[in-house]
Amino acid sequence: MKLDIIQKLKEHDLKVTPQRLTILDTLNRYGHASIDEIYKEVKKVHLSISLATVYKNITSLLQVKLIKELALNEAKSKYEIIKEPHSHLICKKCGSIEDINLSEQIEQNASKLASAKEFAAEETELNIYGLCKNCKQNN
Ligand SMILES: [Zn+2]
Ligand SMILES: [Zn+2]
């Protein structure tokens, strides 16, 4: 994975800095992480890094589309490394996020509905909000 990340940074003309590697490594481990979570992890390795620097790095990673932002209802945005298109199960109680793959059928239906409105769809993203297995049991 490390190699892959270095390769990706180079492909996107971004300098390979230790800070960027740690940010991407954190996102890789967490799957989805908020800026606070990223900052906490990066600070363990780069003791003197500021939140502003983390923000700046996140912004450049967003600009080259190496990562994307998940805008969440009622919670701070989370970030994830861009991979194949997928949807999310988002727990409203504990904030956990799980990736799920939409069937091709659903995707095709969605783009049909979009083109019926003469809308040129580029991507379909579906977030499903509710309670995760753990939270449902303890409810
Ligand atoms: Zn939960
Ligand atoms: Zn995801």
C-alpha cells in the first residue's frame, strides 16, 4: 500500500512528503476519517504539525482527486481515499460508516431517471442513514 500511495502522489504531481504519507496512511487504515481523527494520528508521528498544515494537505489531496469528502448530515465531514464507486451505511448514533456496493441495476436505474430529466449524470452516491448493528442492539 505504501508504494501504491507514493505512486499515486507522483501521478498527481504532488510532492511525496512524510506528512502526506501519514495522512494517506491514516485514511487507508480508518477507511473514513474526520479532520480531527486525521490530525490526531498525524500528530503522533509529526509532533509539531499544525492543524492548518493538515488542512492544507487535505485540500491539495482533494484538488487532485486522490481523496474525497463525504458531507454528512449532522456530523463533521469525513474523508476517504477515492476507490471504486460505492455507497455508505452511516450510523446516526455512533457515526460509523460502512462501505457497500450498489448493484449495477440500481446504478443503471438511477442514471435512467437522471437522463429522463435530461440530466447528464456523472456519479451516483447513495448514503443510507440509520442505526448500525451494535447501536441497534443497545437501543
Ligand atoms: Zn452505531
Ligand atoms: Zn467509503
